[in-house]
Amino acid sequence: MVLTRALRVRPLPASSRAPDHVSHAASSPEPNPFRLASLYAVVFVEIGIAMPFMPVWLNALGLEAGIIGALLALPIAVKIVATAPLVGLIDRGVGARALLVAGSLVLAATYALMPAGAAIGWPVLALLVALNAAAGAPLVPTIDYLTLAAVRRSAGLDYARIRMAGSIAFLAANLAGGAALGVLGERLAVPLLTTILALVAAGVCAGVRLELPAAIVPATRPARIPLPRLLWLTIAAGAAIQASHAALYAFASIHWSLHGFSAPWIGALWAIGVLAEIVLFAGIGLCPAAWRTPFRLLGLGAVAGAARAVGMVFYGDTLAAVLVLQTLHGFSFGATQLGAMAAVSRFAPEGARGRAQGTLSATNALASASATLVSGLAYGQGGGPLAFGLMAPLAVLGLCLTARAARLARTERLHTAAFVRQQPDTIA
């Protein structure tokens, strides 16, 4: 269970305390983990079609490479700007369920309109892509917000295993999507499947009874509650570590193909990475409690990210070595994700939890987009080894930021409990 709590937390300053609240959670029933998991599943299955196959669909339209690149970069820019404000609406009393339903419906509408927009011209398609990105931006952070709210209340919930449903759905969609493209054709399958899946997500989000308390909304609108410096450090650490994947995501498949890896093997390598992530989420509760705290999870992710990047520099053209390196994704992505969620759950102040969740997602997007641009320049100059090598310092930066955050937590006498399942309190 994702849970972090203070042993001896000094009182927040008056400006950071949430004022009198409208509602409380005391009478709410226990959250249902299967219903929370279903939200991850329906959202990630749509992402599992859109992320790998939208570039294929754009290419099938016969667009120029420069336009395709711009259309693929546009959603990243939109998410950087839109995520934190949209998820922050929860802090102002907008229901999380309403955000999920509205976002999924707009996703479905924009996916359905994209073929017509492409027929009119790429500027119209670009507008639809931007609206689509804005609609999708708050979905995963909002589900994270709901899940973290649930696990702070219930000792029986395990964030990692709930979140695992999203990874499983993403992997299944990757596999099924490839088969569907072969049967239906690229131009039909992608908009059809994404539209249907977004509509299914809207229906599930509308129908699932979340059994969660209403968002904590101040009775009077306070000044903007600042996010604490400790949280900013952990957000920056997580973003740096996740950004160290940028060269892999962008150029690993090309690099492997140039070195003779077959298409089935390339697909299998990416599947191994997702499976490693799923295994970590499923088994993290079996690890010693001392290794399930936010800073140690982030540190583990940073070390794995650096090792993976360096390994790709020297052994990225050797299949046996890459098989091993891909298993590190379970730590470089999975442990980092868990550590960042733990930090947000523990250090985000009431009245700013939605904004904190959105800020984490937006910062990740900004860091990853910047790293992707740098890796593209590096790949053009020195190929895979240079691009992958430049990712290692990002992971090391994440490790340094994590260490700084851990020292600050000790200085401020903030301790954290084990991240997965409740255990006796341990120092972070």
C-alpha cells in the first residue's frame, strides 16, 4: 500500500494549513481496490493503442515527416502546460470522477473526428491533437490522486498492485493492437479502437462507485497553498530519473534494428521491460520495509537508470546483454514511480494535493521532452552510444536530488513509513 506518514511532524505554518473543511471522510465506506484498478485498466488500454500506433496512423495518412514530428511533439507541449491546472481543479471542488468522465468523452470525440480533420488539412488535425492531449492530460494523475487518497485511509490497500492493472492493460493493448492493425488496416484500426476504448473508459469511470470521501475543499478560498521545498526536490528527482529513459524510448528500437535485431525480438525486448515493471509492482511488498520508503525507492530507480544507460553504451548491440538491461526497467521506471507517488502522498499539503499530482506529471513531461530533444541531437552526431550515455548523468542527478531531499527530511524531523503495506515506522 502506498502510505507515508510522519512520526513527529512539526505543525505546518498557518499559510500552509488547510482551513475549515466542508467534508470529512469518517463515515465513508472502505475503498474497493478492484474498482480503482479498473480505472487504471480502462485508461491505460487506450494509451496502449494510442502511444505506439498513432505515429503509424499519421504515417499512413501520407503526411510529411516534419509534420508528423510536430504532431507527435504537440501533445507533450500541451500536457506540460495543461496537466497541473486541470488536476488542480480537484482542489477547488471539481469532482475527480467528473474530470475522468469529461476527459474520456473529449478523447473519444477527438479521436473520432481526426480522420475528417486530416482530410480537411493538417492544421485542423493539429487542433484536434491538441484538444485530445488536453483531455487526456489529467486522467492518469487523477486516478493516482484517488488511489493515494484511498491508501492513506485503508491499511489493506496496496498502491503498487492497484497500479499494476494499468501496466498489464498497456501490455495487452500493445499486443492486441498490433494484431488489430494487421486485420483492419492502419488507417481504420487506430481511430476506431481509440474512440471505442475512450468511450468504454468514460462509461467505466461514470459507473464505478469509488467509495471515497469528497475532496477536501476549504470553506473559504485561501491564498494559494505552496508546495513544500521537500516535495519539489522529490518531484525534480523523479523527473530526472524518468527523463533518463528518453533516449531509450526514442532510439532504442532504431539502434537495435541497425544492429540486426529482428522485429519480433525488438517487440519482445519492450515486453520484457513492461513485464519487469509488473513483477516489481506485484512483489514490492515482499521486500524489507526499510527499502520501501520514498527516498530509497527513488534512489534504487536512479541507480538502475544509470546502470541501464551505461550498459546500453557498451552492450546495446548485444542481444543477450540487452535482455538483461531491459529487466532493469522494473527498477528504473517502476521503483521511481512508486517513490514519487509516496513522496506526493506524504509531503503534499491538504488543499494542494491535486495540484501536486498534476505538477509531478507536468514536470515529468517537461524533463522527458527536453531529454528527448537532446538525445535526438546526440543520436545524429554520435549514434546510440552518445545518446544513451547522456542519459546516465540525468539518473545521477536524480540520485543527488534524492539524497538532498532525504537529508532535508531528517533535518526537519520528517520520517516516513514503509511505502507498500503498513509497517512499523522507519526513517526514510
